[in-house]
Amino acid sequence: MIFRDYIQESRINIGTSGTLTYNLDYTDPITQLDLYFEGTNGANDNKASPFERIISKIEIVDGGEVLWDLPGEVAFAAYITDNEGVPYSEREESGGASVRQSIPIRFGRCLFDPDLAFDPTKHRHPQLRFTFDEAAVTTPGADGYSSDSITFTLHVRLMEGAPRPKGFLSYRTIESFTSVAGGARRVELPTDRLIRYLICRAYESGVAMYTTITNHKFSIDGGKSVPFDLPARDFMNRHCETFKPIALHGDLSFDDAVTSEHWVGINLQGQVTVKENDVIAAGSFYIFSQVYARVCDTDGTGLTDRDCHVAVTGWGFHNTLMYAFGDRMKPEHWLDPRGFNKLDYFVTDADADADVDICLQQVYAY
């Protein structure tokens, strides 16, 4: 077997917004796709707008069939969590800085999984597709991305001569909605494929995950079996027990006595390192993925737009929680819903206006 990396697209300019599509017409199994984005910040800064936030959807399609789909934030968070490591990143907010981020799509339990990989020959016309808008968070210009500066590279990681895989791991967005203040929302889940992960992302700036969604309940066949019925902090604890804490690094542009987003929903520890002479910087890290910054000169005068390196270790990137059904490396442990009539996931909304995505990772069997 030969493992090879093929660069299908190399630093092509993708414009300012739109949906872009790339054929996946290979004869060898694909173990991973690496979506690599580069861009430039405006003259002043580009705050709270990493690449995954301007990508509304990443998909793999086969004609009219959607084989894999996640919002950008969930795709980034799910990869970090499952991989237990951050892909190549240069996450910067300072004015004029170059920004780089890889967002991989992995089709197996690990890279080069001999059993689970994407087999293009099993599909008629497989394609990668993603939708983005450089203005999704901030208007391009001095305080956003430098307009029309984003480029895209597609790496295809192939297993030449490998046995044909039994299937691949497919992420699937089941429902996206805006939370309301009160009541349990029922999300009906499909029963067609083996389920490895149940995923809930609930993000609202400055609001902790246990405040937005206060309870998580999983029900089979109208309550005949309830594998879990957990208050929010217990559900968060399951995530922390299952996955390792990971460090996310970036250079943030700080204003004194102002909060900045660092995107780690459950922080274990955080560190701020000043990058200028005669500047003092520190931060108080909160569980709702924010750091309260203090940045001043040597006489205590508060400063603005100061570039500081921030490293945060923890879980729940972009407020994304993942519930694993059994040992996540053993398919025989995963939930097989095909003998059930009904699966329901109940989330109790306690705070309005959060962006919520309910997703699954399933086995698409060949």
C-alpha cells in the first residue's frame, strides 16, 4: 500500500462569497481531505472571525444525495475533539496579519484506517462543496478581512492499493435552530445507520453552555429506553471524561477591560503573553469561551488594539459537545438504531438567541 498526498487545488483565489464545488473522482480510497484557507486581515484588525465562522456549510455530495455535512464551526470543533489535536493554524486578529487554517475531513477513526475510508468508486459523482461569506461576521475592510484576499488549497490523502473500505464515517446535520427561553425541544433522529457520536453545539456570545441548554435527554421508542437524561453540567462532564483537553493558540487583538472570544467553551487553563515592550497584559478566562482582557502601559493606562498571544487548554470548541456511544474506537460498541422505530433527542432551552446545531456521526456502509 502507498500513502500519498495529492494537491488538487493550490492557493486559488475563491472570491468574497459563494458556494464552491470540487470533484472527487479518484479510484483509490480517501482517508482524509484537508481544506486549507489563507487570508489577510484588514489594516486595523479582524476580531472574532476565524475561517470556520465564515463557512456556513461543508458538504460531500453525490448528485442529489448529501453524504456528509456540517457547519464550519462544528466541522472544526469535531475534528479537533476526535483527533485530540489542532490542525495547522495561524489564528491572528492583528491588522495586516496573514491568517491560515486547515479544516480536515477525516473518514475513519484515525488517519489511514484500514476499514473506514471514503471510496469514490462506490458513488456516481462525488464532490466536495462548501459555502462561505467573508462578511459573515465583520464587514470586509479595515476591521475585517482584507476583501478578496482568501485563497483555498485542497489536499487529498489517498491510500493507493488499500483494500476496499467497509464504509466511512459521515457527519450529518440533523437540525439547526435558534434557542428560545423555556421548554424542551424534540429533535427526531434518523434510525438508518450506526451512530458513533451525538453532537450539540449551542453558542451565544457571553453565555455559558449550561445556561443556554440546561438538560439533554436521549429517548428510544417513546421512552421505552432512556440511555441518558443529564443536566447540562453532567452532559459536559461526559464530554470531558471521554476526550482529552486540547490547547488552542492564537494572537488576539485586545482592548483593555473588554472581553474577547477564544472559542474554548470549557477552559481548563489559559495564558496571555504580551508581544510588545512596555506593555502589561493579563486575562481572566471564563467558561463561556471568553477572556476578560487587561492590557495597559507601565503607568497603568489602558490600551487598545494590542496584539497578545493567547493559549487556552480545554474542551468544547465553539461550544460543541460530543456524546460517544461506548468506546469510540470499537464499532461494536456504537449505537445501532436500525431495530428501533423512533429516536428522540430532547434539549431544554433556557436562554434565547443561541445558535444551536444538532448533528450525528454515523457509519455510511458500503
